[in-house]
Amino acid sequence: MRWIQNRRTALNLISAYYFQLAVLLGLGIYGISAVNKLVRQFDDLFGQKLIPAMDISHVLELQYQNRFHLEEFLTGLSLENQVQLLDDIRRNNAEIDSLVNHYIASASFMEKEEIQDLKDFAKAHQTYRKEENYIVNLHGTGHGTEAAERFKLESTIKFQNAVRPMKKFEAVELELGKKIFERVKSQVKVINWVLYMCMAFAILIAIAVGLNLSRHFMEN
């Protein structure tokens, strides 16, 4: 009879061992999968929200640079300085077009609101750029006073219209990025809870196996 009891105990131990091994294996697979998912979430946060927000901030910076360059152009005394200012404006406009067109073409990972803001900006910026060129040409034909007045009035309104969509886009990017971050934080809490529960379960199994062994040896 004792060998039957020993055989039964051995089978129970083997079953408990493999069950515990399955729990630990499942825990490891779940942990790896969850971590990989978090990495993808952070990649989305960085690549699809943080970098675009930084690029749009740079676009806004270039817009304001052009505004200051144009004002300096209208009040400058050196022809050489004026030529340099116009070169800077053209270079900044080319960089703005490159960045905006890049994100419009990358619509697959962007929300409809984001794409619409970019298109609104592209349209408003073209309107302002025409105004910018008109003021430069007006100044170049000897109408400096008229160009300065137009810079203060008409171009200011068109400049604000061009800036507004970018500020809205930047706000949307930050809000969406915040949502992704909050989702990641929520997932981290769930992962921690699952891992702790599985660890506690594995410990309980180990204790049960230990008690079973102790009882078996005490009986014998």
C-alpha cells in the first residue's frame, strides 16, 4: 500500500511541478508581450506625436522669424543686409513647405483633425506668402511707406490666420500624446496587477507542494 501512496504523491508532485512551470511560462510570455506592446505605444507617442509637435513648433518659429526678417527688411539701410534677409525668408519658407508637405503625405497615422489643420495652414500660409511678396515688391519699387503700412495692417491679419492652424495642430498633438501616455500608464497598472497575482499564485502552489511533502514524510 505504501508504494501506491508514494506513487500517488509522486504524481501529485509532478503535476504540481508542471502546473507551476506552466504558470511561470505563461507569466513570462505575458510579460514579454506586454512589454513589447508598451514599447510600441511609446514608439507611437514619440514618433507620431512628440516629433510632429516639435516640428510644428519649429514651423511656428520659422514663421515668426520670417515676420521679423520682413520687418527688418522694411526698416533696414544696408542693401546687402536686405538681400540676406530675403534669402533667409525664402530658405525658411522652403523648410516650412517641406515639413508641412511631409506630414500631409503621412496621413496614415494622423487624425482627420490634424490633417485638416495642416491643410488649413498650407492654404493660409500661401495667402500670407503672397502678401509677403507683394510687400517686398512694393518696397522695391520705392513705395517704402506704403509697404510699411501694409505690413502693419493687412499682412498682420493674414499672418495671424496662418499661425492659428499651427497652434491648433500643436494643441491637438499634445492632447493626443497625453491620451497615449495615460493609456500606457493604465496598461502598466494592469500588467503589474497580473504579474503580482501570478507570482502570488505560484508562491501558493509552492507552499501547497511543500506542505504536501512535509505531511507525506511525517506519515512515513
